[in-house]
Amino acid sequence: MPIKTAIIPYLDALTPEASQTGVVNTIVKVPIPSSFPTSYKLVGTNTDILGVKNALLSALRSQHPNVSLSLQGRYCKSMRGAGVIIGGGATARSAAHALWMVGLQNIYLINRDVEEVNMGAEFPL
């Protein structure tokens, strides 16, 4: 959704996940500690990454019980995995980041609009 990227200039700060993907789907109102009266800053974050990562790890653990996953949820170095993402928008960027975090070696994007996929290239994993 275009609003996941369009909101960024209006925020005071981004979490590392939002910065790395250029995608914001959650805004948190954070108090500024030393301000009186209390002031707030708006911090953008990307919770899609965690949702995709957790769903993927759950599926991997149930489908491949003998595959070693580290505590950080990464494939063991001896395995080479790949992922496919259908789409090219903001959520696809979040999914790509989650697949990278899990340690998949190759990530393939399939989308009918090549320009939409290329827009995400400015946010490398």
C-alpha cells in the first residue's frame, strides 16, 4: 500500500526495521523524557517483518523437524534455502527482509509490475 511509504516524511523517527525496508505500518507515540509539558515524537515501525518471520519459522519447524534452526531463527549454515515472494509492494519488501533474517540464500520476487519491484531496490537487504 502506498501509504506505508508515504507516511515516512511526517514521522519524527524510524525503527531500524522501518529504516531498512522503507516501510511503516505502525506508528508509536513516544513521550520525550525531559520535556515539560510532555511532548511526544511519532516513531514509525514495521511489524510485518516479525509476522512473516514468525509464520515462516513455525511452518519450517513443523514441515522440517530435523532441520536445525538457531535461537535467532536462522537456517544452519550447511543448508541452502530459497524463498519466493509474490508481489512487489511494501509488504513484499517486509517479507523479503524477513526471509533474509531467517537466512534464506536466494529470494525471488514475482510481480506483474517490474517498476513496483524496482522501487524497493533503494532499500537493500
